[in-house]
Amino acid sequence: MRIGLIIVLMLLVTGCASVAPSRALQQYESVTLAPWVGDAKAVTGVSFTRSAQGRDSASLIGICVSQNVTNRSVTVTGQESTYIGPYTGRVYSNVKSDSVSGGEVVLFASEDGNSVVAQGSESYQVPMLVPVEKSVRYTLTATEIQNGFKYAFTNIESAQLNTGVVANQGYSKLGAHEGASPELALAALESLASDIDSCMYQ
């Protein structure tokens, strides 16, 4: 309830904040949006394709995904509660840190080696007066297609690593609106796709 109130107050302070999908999302090949909160939408998927450049590297998909995708636990920090000291009259805060995500990387690999499903997370930064550190987690399906490879990211969620005076809820849907800077999360995923693809041509 407190978080919802804070969000409403922020919208009132900033005026008529738009919840329309960010125009920056148009730079990506394929973005999937889904209804989220109110009129806002969330980014649930994105895919990138790369040319095979005349090389048969399908057998390396599993190796290159394993080498580039990481699924380490992520620590998120935020304020759990505040209280006033009975003797000092000062306001104190209880800060809580939790570890989320983590686990195995490769979930499935086809027998022919042409398709791999993995899960992981990537860090990225939102440039502000004080840069905000975030993490995006996902499910990746890397598949050989005609004349190339496709890297499809689904189940996309984002988390702010430190929310300061607000309770940290960990990962949640990645907002598609401009204020959520979704293009920065997708840029991190595109960079990962490029790293995997480059690995197969070394």
C-alpha cells in the first residue's frame, strides 16, 4: 500500500506522466508487450536474429550459451521499516537485503544441438544524477534458423538493486513506458545475444 501511494505521489509531482510505450522500443526487431497495471504495459519478450555468415555453427550453441549466460544470485536492498527512538527522538531505518534468482543456466538442449533454452540475468545502469543499478532476468531460447540464428528472450523481469527508503520487492515486470527505461534492459540483452553469436565464430 505504501509503495502504491509513493508511486501515485510521484506521478502527481511529475505531472501527467505518460504510460504509453517508450518510442525507444522501436529500435528493436521484435518486442512483445502485455497489459500490466492500469493503462501501462510491460515488456515480456524480445528477439534478435543474426546471420550465419555461411558457417555451420549450430553445434556450438550450447557451449556458447553456457559460456556467456550467467545466473548468479542477485542481492536487492531496500528499507524494511522506520521507527522513532524512544529516548533520542531520532528516526531510524531498518534496511533489508535479500538474495534472489540464481541457479542452473541451461534448462534444455535439443538432441541435434540446434536449440538451447537457458535462464539468467544481466546487470545494467540507468543514467541519472546518481546512476541506478538494475538487473534484468529472462529465459533465453537460442535456435538455428534458416541462414542464421535467433535469440528469443521471454519471461523478462527487472529489479532495482537498491531502492533506498522504499521497500525492495525484487524482480517484477519490466515497464514499457519511458520512465522505466525499458530500452536499457533490452540493450543489455542484445549485447548478450551478440556475445553468444560472436562466440560461435571464433
